[in-house]
Amino acid sequence: MADDDILTHAKVVLKPDPSRTVIRPFDLADPAAFADEAHPRAQRIAQRVLELDGDRLESIIAAVMTPMTKRHANAERYFRQRFEEMRPAIWPCEANDRQALLIGAYFSEEYAFEAAALFNPSIILDDDQSGLPPGAVRFLLSLRGIGEGHVSSVTFRRGVWNGDGDVAIEEPSPYGVPLTIEQHDGRTERTTLRMSCMEQRDISEAVLFPVTPSQHQGIEDLRLLRLSEEDGSSCIVGTYTAFSGAEVRQEILRTPDFHSFELVPVQGDMAGYKGMALFPRRIGGRYAALGRQDSENIWLLDSDDLYTWNGGRKIISPRWPWEYVQMGNCGSPIELDEGWLVLTHGVGMVRAYCMGACLLDKDDPSKLLGRTARPLLFPSFADAGGYVPNVVYSCGALVHDRTLLLPYGVGDTVTTFASAPIDHILAAME
């Protein structure tokens, strides 16, 4: 049923690794029926630490810091920072430096951010293309990791796509580096969250895990792209879904270098839906995006404001059996000479997710020029294992020398790659 002859599949498979962890806040509170406002739980825990004699204090610090410093280069700094974050909650407790270190450890936890799954990738070209053989390009990959409690975080990799079609991924760091929150007052839905990760030595160490209430259950399906402005400047942005556990919200990430990040909620009609993907440049002087706010069709939206999206119109609806249930994008549109190439997902029988493609007019992307009648990728029912069976899915691809590189998730569990000549994909459209 699938046009497998179009795609060449790479051998590399990225699998979840439960040994990769990040230190994150561990928040504790009394159950409502047992709340003690005069002596809250955080204060009671800190007081127990303050009552330790010197020898006992040092033995406990050694017990926790010996493994932590082996797995996390910044463990001491993080625990001291965590103490400062907790200081208002434990006041009036006063602590010396060693006590503060241990108190910070009690309000921290190690989190295996990709223990269960590593999937739904997006991809952009790296700024650094030096030292490569002819025909090869270096890329950056974002991935959705799932850990304890089905919580989604974002992690990154760097890799090289060789001229012969092979893909090589750099070995990731054994640990993650938590981001430092620089600004978030939480007073409005439009508040920008600013975070930095200046200590990271490799992009794979940066981990974006939930911070705000809207993200409590996950930061899902980042769709990275380089957004070009009309003055010739560009920046790296990405849309993603923030999931509170009850509601979803579209948010936009912006980063100059993957060391610092801005996360801003989307406003307008598109705010409460999933699956938004930006075009990589303005069209007719306006920003453009694809969405699926009715959970069935692909919509086109435009806006003068990158963070406010209203209205929109349906441009692609289910037509073929493999997309009868739902359609959506699999990442941002890719600009070709012929038009905008959009990788799509279709949901069919037994909730199987397939991937296809369509072509939109370059000047008026509301015009559909062609679409694949058969999926480019189809999950094998004979080998349907995974965290979520019968799913192939991507959050973005890239084109180099008229060839598509498509990273994609399988079974919401692992990530692999396929490539195809653009001419072959266009020829498969009707």
C-alpha cells in the first residue's frame, strides 16, 4: 500500500536511554487536609537538615554527592541554586553553605527524560558546516523524550547526512543539563519564559522539560525551522504543544544558539489546539502557518504577529482511505522551485498513522497543486510494537541537493531516517 520504493531507509535507529538523566525540582507539599500553614512541609524538611550534627551532615552529603557528581558536572551548583529557589518556602530557617547544599538536594530529583521513548523528530541545518566531505551536511535534530509519568521533554542531537545517503548521529552526552529560569512571573498568559543553559558543552545536554502549569504534563512535538525575515535576518523558532494534563496550548520557542531559549504562548484562535507549523518566511508580507484546529483537516492561517493567530481556512481534507479519520502536517512546509512541499500525516483504520506529501502553490499556498494518493510511509501491522502501535510520524524534514531527508518516529518509541529524491516524490502526486 505504501510507496516504499520511493524511500531509502537508513540503518541508524535512535532508541530511548534510561541512563540519561537531568536534575530537576522536586516539589513537596502537605495534602490539603493536613496543611500546616505555620510549619509547612518544606520548612519541616529543612529544619531536620539543620538539626544534623557536623559529622552526620558531611556523611550524608558525601553519600549523595559522590554519585551525583559522576553523573552531573553541575550537581553542586544546581543544589545550591535549588536552595535559593526554596528559601522563601523554608524561611525563617537559616543555613550555612554545607547545609544549603544538602537542603537543595532534598528538593531535587533525577529524572530520566527519555527512559520510555525518543521520537517525533524535527531537523534543521547546523550553522557549522566546516570539515565535512563533499556532498555532506551537518544537521541539528530535536526529539521528544518520554520519561516517568508519561511526561514529555525535548532533547537534541547533532548529526551528519553524507553524500551517499547515510546518516551518522554524534554520541550524546551521558547526562542532561537543566535550564536556568531567568524570567517568568506567570501573571499573564502572554508571559515570556526565558531560560538558559550556558554550561552545556554539547547540544545533546540541553533538556527542555516542563516548567509552567500549562506544560505540566509535557512539551510535545517541537517543529523547528529557520524563520527568514524580509530584512534578510533569520532566527531559529519552533512551535510545540504544551500539555497541562487536561488542556493543550500552542507555544513558540525561539533560540539564537540552543544555549538560551524564549518560550511564548500563542494567542488567538489557534492557541488551544495542536499541530501548528510555521512557514519558513512571510508570504505576501504576512507570517503563514498550517494547523488542524478541527482535528480533521489541514488549515492555512496568516498573521502580522508571529504570536497571534486567528481565523484560517481549510485547504486539504481527507480523500484517501489512509487519511479518512484525520489529516495534519508533519512539520513546516519546505520551499521548492515547484512550490511548498508539505509532509502530511493521515489517520486511518485502527488509528494507524501514515505519512504522505502534498504540494502547495508558492505564491498562494491555499492552492493545492498535488498530493500523494498512497502514503510514503505506512506502519507495518505485522511488526506493530511500540509505545503507541501503528504510528509513523515526523515533525519536520529537510531538503539538500533535491533530496529529502526525513527523520521519523516509529511506534512513538524510536526514531529512524529515510531519504528520497524530490523528483520521485513529486512524480507520485496526483
